[in-house]
Amino acid sequence: MSRKTVDDLLRGWAARHAPSEAQGRDLAARIGDGLSQGQTLTPKEDATGRRPWRVPARLAWAVGGAAALLVAAAAFLLIRSGRPGSPEPTQLGRVSEAEMEGSRRLFRELDTLFGGELRAVVESEAGVHLNLAPAAGGPASDAVPLLVRVTVAVRKPGEAEWQKAFEADILTRTEELVEAVPDPGRGNRIVLWACSLPDGKMAVEASLRLADLDGCRPSTPLVASADVTAVLTPGKPKQILAVKTAEGEYRVFLIAVPLPGRRSAPCSST
């Protein structure tokens, strides 16, 4: 499974879709023929007197896809920027309606742009990374987009409010096994799989290793590890780990939210 930054992927996509030399020569020849015949390159007026430009379908798809991707990504990152502390650590792990919509749009646009090879979008303080890999036969027919958030809340000694020490969002599909490395510099690793249950809840299996939770990168950083099998109520954070040290109290929360646009299907039987 490959992991690339959005910048790397967009550069690769642009290179793959650049016109060939033959296409360039053909276009130049057609322009030359038109000019030699006294034709102009101005568009025709419609009934309203306006001159509608017609963009070639391939170019329209490329420009529209890239623009939609950038708009969705920008909106997604702006929505997630900064959140004040809270007296209740659970509140720091919640997902707002605006975040859900931004996540849904981001996943949809990226999935369209990369032709069904998108396995996951991993977003953290370190940036946005994509997991790309062809899926044999494509995604499961009943798979739906899903947002899984891992949040670490910390309360320092003598303080009343909890603050976020770490947060990672993983956009994927139900019944998709995902390995995410949000902030590789810290050695973090999250492996998860989730599906919808008949009662509307989410079954999630996850293995987490979160390092340097106190953010100061000492010689022996604080590391939290957990293997989790949980049934989650969509949109409700569940505490999966609690750690207390001389530097403070730490709580790790997991939340799963099916993204709007399609009803979740129950886990497939094996």
C-alpha cells in the first residue's frame, strides 16, 4: 500500500494526463488549417448575445476535478483548525456537522480524481496523506464512506481544562482494512477495520501506537498502545485508553461516523 502526499499525487496525475507530442502536433495543425482558411477562433453568440466558451471534456474534467479537490481540502483543513479546551475530555473528540460535510466532500472528490484506487485519506497535524492501492474487484458493493477519528486529550497537573494533544482523522470505507501513519516522525501507527451493524452501530477493530503524546520529544517519549474491539454509537466518542503520569492525565478516544450521502449496509457475512 503506497502512501504519498497530495502534492506528489497531483504532480503524478498531471504528468499522466499531459497531452502527447502527437496530440500537440495535431492541435497545431488544426489551428494552422483554420487560420489559413480565414477562420477566427472567437466563439459564436447564443440567443442572449453571450458567447459561451466550450471547454473540451477532458480539460473540463481535469480542471474541475483539481479545483474541487483544492476547495474541499481547504475547507476541510479550515474547519479542523484549532479548538479550545474543554472541562470534559469527551467533547474534544466529537465531530461537528460541518466537519462531516467537509470530510464527505474531500473523500468523494479524491476518490473521483484517483479512479477508485483510494483506500484512505489520513489527516493529522503533520499534513494530509493518501493511501492508494488497486482493489481487486473494487470496493465492496455495500461499502460506505466513513470517518474515524482518534483523539488524545491531556490535562496537565493543576489545570481544570483538557486540551488536545493529538488528533488524526482517517477517511475510508466500511469493511476496508486500513493502515495509517499520521505523523511518521513520531512513529505513530493506526490499523483499523470497521463495519455497520444491523442496529445502526459501528463495529470497529483497531490497533494503535501513539508516541510522543506530551509533545516535547524527550529521550524516552510517552507512548500509548492499545488493541481495541469496540461497538460504537455513530458520532459518540468512546474512551479506549487512559494513562496518568507525572506530566499529566491522558485519555484516548475513538469515534466512527458514517458520512452522509448513503445509508450504511450491515457487515457482510463470511
